Amino acid sequence: MHAEQIASDLKVLASHVLAKALKAGATDAEAVVYEGDEFSALVRLGQVETLKESGSRAIGLRVFVGQRTASTSSSDFSAESIKRLVDGAITLAKITSEDPFAGLPEADEFGQVEGDQGLYFEDVNEMPPAERIETARRVEAAAMDYDTRIQNSGGGDFDTATSHKILVNSRGFVGEYRRSYCGFSAMPIAVDEKGGMQRNYWYSAARTTRKLESPEEIGHEAARRTLARLGARQVKTQKAPVVFSPEIARSIIGNIFEAANGDSIYRNASFFCDQLGQQVAGENITVVDDGTMIFDGIGGFGTSPFDGEGLPTRRTVLIENGILKNYVLNTYTARKLGMKSTGNASRGLAGNPGIGAGNFYLEPGTLTPEQLIGDVKNGLYVTETMGFGVNLVTGDYSQGASGMWIENGELAYPVEEITIAGNLKDMYKNIVAIGNDLVFRGSSAAPTIRIEGMTIAGA
């Protein structure tokens, strides 16, 4: 059966479920259908260790009976199962509490970004399994052959995924889109002359195989990152500048999204509560969430035509020149706060919509990473953090870290077993330098950043 015919059948199914829900007593209803295929291969020391291929289809139903709401889901599309799905949702809704903020968005809010956003590429499916496995083998071999100190491997892997989403509701919205993904990585393990072991990894990911980097490039980069950790030392406890690599800067900036999340705001569980219009970061800080980004005809990893409720995705500036301009909201949290949704609803099969990012990033500066490091007499360059030491209510931040020690503007030697600590409220105001190296390797991105005066706890 052709993909177009399957899509048409799934759309008919979603509309059929919607009609049944309304007939059974729902005042409003919303159905979502997900269909997806996944493939993953892991090669370790040249041998195929795991090979997985799977396909799935499921439908989720959310119903409203007045101000009461409930949701159900099923991967069984038979008539009896659909009846159970609908009856179960209606029964549940009738026994839940009324919520004055519950309900679908208003009819005039629905819509979607027009035109091809470049989210789906057929070449991801067309790549033969043997070639996928060979790519995993090549990326691992490139890492293993790079240096004799690379003596073991966590493996090389190759993954693909395609998905198709259909969303329909009783207020006239009908939308669908497909997405594709492919990627591979290597995780080499290096051993120094004293027997000390270190591991690291690197990866390439894209919506189309045409945009993947070469396995050799990625394998070599994974090896370089691993070798750079050998001979890691500890440092004395001190206050010093900390330079965060893009991968770690991304998670520091990611906390801004969580702090501006409408769920946290209306629960009074964020240090951004009551801060709209206030200076929450340095004047050099502009943070954006944009669900519409397209790079050379290829949609970003966080790009889609509509959000989890059928509202068009959009560009939202959270922080502009250090001023908190917007929270990120779905319909429910917007109503709770007396605001408008920012088109950030995220939707699983069951449950109420959450809040999710589009393409989320810190706008880049003008300095090269080398310039950011070059200004530091003594400080830390962080390439990895561990743990969950972030408190979004108070802003307290404490993470295990490893990376390189900076001496006289140069990366001098690797360091580990360090804890870095501060408070996000201060950290965002003390980002004194921002790199020009913004690259999207996922749906969120940040360039290299430097924060002054953090506490570095070591030996």
C-alpha cells in the first residue's frame, strides 16, 4: 500500500474516532495518530552487536465533557478497540473534576505554517541496511585506528527514524506532517601509560543522508576528544572564569526554557516568576525559540508546521538584550496566566499537552572560541557535566564537571572530578563573552560562552 493511501486511511480513522467521541457525549474532542519506523545498528570492535528495526502505529484521543477532560490511547485500530478507546475516554472525563481552564484553543487560533518546511527525506528509508551497518563500522574503525592509545570501544552506531503525525479536532483543524532523521556516532576508549582509561564520543545527525558528515571525520573527532582527556588531574578549590563548550553552554541556556515554561510559572516554581520586563541576564544575551527554522531547504530538528494543539509554530524571543520578554506557553498555561499561547504545546498520545521547544538557541556573539579562551589567565574549559544539580525555583546550580584547565590563554591540561557551582540568576548576568560558533546539532544550540567568577571545587 502506498504511503499516500496509508496517510489517507489514517486521516479517515482519526476523523472517524472524533465523530464517535462527539456522538458518545463529548462536547469537544481531539485525535492524534502517530506512525513511525525506527532502525538502529550497533557495531562494537568490528562486529554487529545489536540490530533493531521496528514500526509502530497508535492513536490518542482527548475528550472534553464540558470543563472535564480525559484522554486514552491505543495501538489497536480494530472496531472493538476504537469503541473501547472512545467509551473509556468519555467515562473517565465524566468522573474527573471540572477545570475552568480546560478546553481546546479558540477556532480562530488554529493554523499551520504554509509550504514545504523540509522535514522529510525519502533517502533515509532508501539507504540499504548493509550500508547503514557499514557506516557504523567505518565510524568505529576511524576512531580505533586514529591512535594506538585508543584500545577499546563502546561502539559505533547508526540510527534512522521516520515519523508521520496527524492531528484533527472538533473545531475544524486538520493537519499532518512527516519527519525523517538519521545519525551515527562513535565512542572510543583510550588508555594512558599508567592504565588510566577515558572515553568520549562524537556524532553526526541530519534529516537527510546527504547532510551527514563523513564517518571518518566523526571517528577522528571522537578519538581526539577522548585522547584530550588522558592524564586528567584535579585542581584546587577556587573562584575563576569558566568557559563552556557549545555542548555544555546548550544545557546552561536550556535552563532558560525550563524557567520560562508556563507550567513552572503558574505553579510559582521558577526564578522567572513575576520577572517579565525585568533584566534577568546581561545585555549581550538574546535567547530565541523558533519552531519555523529552515536551513538551506532543510527544516531544523525542532521545526514543525503546527504545535501539539494545532496552533501555528512561530518565533518567540524569550530574552532580548537581557530583558525577559516572554514565557513559553500552551493553551492551558496561557489561560491560567491570562496570556496567549506561544504555539509551544507538545503532545504525546495520552495526557494533556505539555510544553516543548522548537529550535531553541542563544544568539551568537562575534568572538572565536580561541579568543574567549585567550583572555583567561587561569580558568576552566568545561566539556562535560554530570548530575542533576539545577534548582529552577532558586536558580542554584551545582554540577560535576570535567574539561581542560586554561593557563595564560591556552588549554594546558585535562582536569576531572571537579564541581562547578553558582546561581543561574547570577550566571546569566555574568556571561561576559559569547562565541561566534553557533551550530545546530540538535533542536537546541548555543555558542561557546564565558562566565566570570564561578566557584570551582576540586581537591
